[in-house]
Amino acid sequence: MVVPPAVRPDRVTKFLKPYVLRMHFTNKFVNAQVIHTPTATVASAASSQEKALRLSMEKAKESTRDVAAAAKIGKILAERLQMQNIPAVSVFLKRDQKYHGKVKAAFNIAILF
């Protein structure tokens, strides 16, 4: 007699939104990527290292690493996601990241669009 394997529920990642926002901060720049988790590909990305954004921020004497820069990155990322018809994004936090400051600024702007 063969006993069939136990039925297991789908993995938790299937219940989450397939697009995940990942943020990386350096001492000089803010980087954000939206990754499509089932295929492990980058759907869209934005960074304060991009030439056009960096030059405009330098002219206005703004920092490329603070909360305001993260909000600008979130706005740019939201516009790019809107062009690709990506409706919703969840956020992935590393152990040392908390949902406040730069992460909150970028994610809230990306959600509003």
C-alpha cells in the first residue's frame, strides 16, 4: 500500500505580492529596486546615483542620501512602475532595517501612485 504525501499549504511567498521593494543605503547614495520574486528579475530600479537626478540635486544643494532623496527615489520608482502597469509592491526589510525614515519615505511615495 502506498501512502500519498501529506498535502502542504502553498509557500507564504505565493500569498504575498509578487513585486518586492528592496532598498540599499550607502554613505552617499540611496538605491531602490523592485524585484519580481517568482522570476527573480528586476522589474524597475531607481537610484540617487543616476546622472540626471544627481546633477539636479547637486545644483539645488540637496543631499543624495537623506530622507528627501529617498522620497524622490520613491516618486521616480512609482512613475516607472506605473508605466509598466505594476499595481502593488510589498517591502522587504533586512534585519537591521526598520520601517521608518528613508524606507518609509520611499515606500509611502511608491504606494501613493
